[in-house]
Amino acid sequence: MSGPLLLVVVVAVIIFLILLVSKFRLNAFLALIVTSLILGLLSGIKPVECVKLITEGFGGLMAYIGIVIALGVIIGEFLEATGGAEKIAESVLKLVGRDRSVLAMGITGAIVSIPVFCDSGFVILNPIIKALSRVGKVPLFCLSTALMAGLLVTHVFVPPTPGPIASAGILGADLGKVVFYGILCSIPPVIVCSLWANSKFLRNKFPRLADGDKQVAVSQEVPQKTKSPSTFQAYLPIVVPILLIVMQSFGKQMLPEGSSLQNFLAFIGHPVIALLIGTALAFTLTPVLNEEILDTWVGRALEKATIILLVTAAAGSFGKVLGATGIGEYLGNLIAGSGVPGILLPFLIAAFIVTAQGSATVAILTTSAIIKPMLPALGISPELAVLAIGAGAVTVVHANGSYFWVVVKFSDMTISEGYWSVTLTTLIMGIVGFLSVAILSLFV
């Protein structure tokens, strides 16, 4: 299929997907699977190959995040059921004040996502924002939006997350400079997006607090002699997994390859093992751990996780089919041949690719490969190119991206709320991020 016709097909299918889930209220799982099949067939992929891509995309994403989501939901269930999430929320509010809780979540997300995948970080921190919403009377939408933004900014700007570190390798950038410049360029988007998330407009438009009814019901199932954990205990199931993942990431960069310590850190810092340890710590939050509690709380958590897992995996299918159509390469080459100058080119290529296929990491890798041969002609350093690509790779994240669905489902948002929270905010994030890189380019 020719490039222009393929572009028309992709745009039409994405519009159709949005209509299915927003106007016709079709379940997102079914909508994503159906549109994946339609896209593959219309773009000329053989029917059998199309089905193979759908199943590979579904299973591939589950291999990456399936266990992590399930364990994260279990940790969240125990934090909520024992009152641990409220303890954390109270400590955060005491430290920053209620008026600054939204900004605090944006900054927290930015710090956590340097070593941790943004999807995993949102899962881990989700119980805290719900508790903050209940205790501090802050709209859940605002807290979720700020956390989403903070996590995503450093995910594309600051190594050792895979996107920027791979881009630096492809383009021959100095990794130390990418880290330093990436942190600098992350600050403006985090602040601007947090202010946007906390704006009076969004607070009035989406005033709903996190649902507290289920929390009461769950708490009543705890035996009477069970008391709330201490604040220190409440933090452990969240902080320990994050620290382990951080240690693993930096151990990979700083320790000798194949050394015993590096291998040990790689094991305990793997997200699955780290969250298993976090789950074990969550079990200690209640002094009475009997069969009824385990069966009820874990069972409820897995029920909650099911729809999140299915929708997220279906988004993986859609992204896999999109990638197979070649739309990303076509859009990138189209922009590259348009004569757009300097630092704007890598930003635009990445923005078009992420809008088309949904994965920031894929957009970063694809764009890096496209601009590598033309980097000398762009007149910018490899480090600035890496950051410009990162800014583009977060511009307009919508319903074809798995992170969109993680945020929407974990925050109990409607699809239209998701467009306000994720899609519009990532547009703001990408523009501010690019301006930060452009200003930095004047001095380095």
C-alpha cells in the first residue's frame, strides 16, 4: 500500500477506535482488538499474519507488565484495606500542605520514573493518590494527571530508562550529558503540567474525589484486633521495590559486567522480584494474616486487575499491528524530506510516530534511527537530538497507547476524561519540553 493511502487508513481507523469507545461505549478491550484486525486487513497485511501480530502484541505486553500490574494491585489493596495508604497520604499532606499536594505528586512521579517504567510507577503510586484525594479532599483527576505527567517526562528525558539510553547509544551521545541535560529539561514540563493539573478550571470541571465507600467496606473486614500500620510500615511496600529497581538500574551502569554483585542486583531489582518483595511487605501491614483475609483481599485485587490487564494487552496488539504497517517510518521520512530545520525535525518525527503507534519508547528508537544519518546536517549535538526526540515522544498520547489505558483504568476515569488528563496534558508537556530543549540549545 502506498504511503499516502496508508496514512489515510491509519487516521480513519484511529478515529473509528475513538468513536467506538467514546460515542458507542464499546468496551475498550473489544474496541482495540476489533480495530487492530481492521487496521491490519485494510493495510494489506495477510489475515493469518494479522492474527499473529495481534496475539504477539497482546502476549508481548503482558510479558513486560502483566505480573507487575497484578502485584501492584495486590499491594494497593493491602494498603487501602489496612489504612496504610491513608497513613502515607497524611504524611505527604503534613510535609507539603494540601495546597501543594498536586505539585508534590508531579515531582514524586518525575523522581520515581528515572529508574522505573512509568507504567509500573503509576501502578505503585496509585494507592497514594487515591488516599490523598480522600484525606486531602483533592480531586482524583488532578492528582492522577500530575502523577501521569511527572512519570512520563523523566521516562523519555532521563536515563537509565530504556528510551533515552538507547537513543544516546544510537546517536553517539555522551550519556552523562544526556542525564544532566535531561534533568534540567524535565523541570519546566513537570512544573507546568502540575500547575495545569491543579488549575481551578480542571478542579471545577472534574471535582470527584476517590471513592471511599469501598475503603470502608474493606476496612470492616479486618479483624477487630487489627490496627493501622505505622507510617514507616506503610511506606515499605512502595519504597523498597522502588529502591531495589533503582539499585538494579545503576548497578547495570556502574558495576563490572557479569560481576556477582551486578547479577544479584539484577535479580532482586527486576520489577517482578522487587514487587514480589513489596507484596510480602504488604502482607505485614496487618498483624492478623489469616486465610480469609488472604483469599478476600488478594481475590478482590486480582478481580480489579483483570480488566486493566486485558485492556492494556489489547493496546499492545493495536500497537503491534500499527508498527507492522510501516506508518512510523513513512511519517518520519515524510517529515525528514520536508526541509524542516535543525532541532525541530527530530521533535516532529517523534511526535508523529508516537501519535500514530502509541509507544514513546518505539517512537524514540525509530526517530533515532531515522535522523542518525542526517545528524551532522541538523547542526545540533547528539545530546540535544536525544532530548528533542524525547520531547516529541510524549506529544499527544491517546487511546492507542498502553500508558493511556493504565492511567484511565487505575484512576477510574471515563474515556473522555482520559483525553483531558492524558492526551491534552501530553500535548502541553511535549510543547513545553521542546521549548526547554530549544532554550538549552542556546547555551550548550
